[in-house]
Amino acid sequence: MNHAIETISAIIVTLFGLVMEAIGTVDAALAALMTSAGLPPNLQVIVLIVVAVLLIIFAIRVLGGVFGVLLIVLLLLLVMHRLVPELNGAHSNDGPAQQSGLQI
């Protein structure tokens, strides 16, 4: 159960990282283009903010369903982990000292 939760969490973080990397790449290319075109820095900041917001909205629209499904699966796994602790990998043949967390 822990492995499934960690896997889903890793997928969400990886997708988020890919989206942020793509936004950073577009941002750097656009900044270089605007600098070579001679736009003043204040105007560059405004354009970059607008483009970043548009890219984030685009990413949410494109990947929103994927993120939504992954978050639902993650939340279901967390609920199952809490409600059914036997799925956590605890063995029923462990001694009472080990089950209660006591150390001898």
C-alpha cells in the first residue's frame, strides 16, 4: 500500500516538474528573444508574466484530467491505508510485542 501511495505521489510530482520545466524553457527562450529585439526590461517582465500564466492555464486544461485522476487515486489509497491497516503489509503472525510497537 505504501509503495502504491509513493508511486502515485512520484507521478504527480514528476508531471508537475515536467510542466514547470516546459514553462521555464519557453520563458528563457522568450526572454532571450525579447532582449535581442531590444524590448525594455519592464515590458519583458509583463510579457513573461502573461505568457507564464497562459502556459499554466494551458497545462491545467491539457493535463487537468490526468492530475485529477491521480489525485483521486492518491486520496483513495490514503483512505484505504487508514481504514484497512492489514493492507499495509503487517503480518498477523507477529508477536504481541511487535504489533503493539513495544520493543524488548
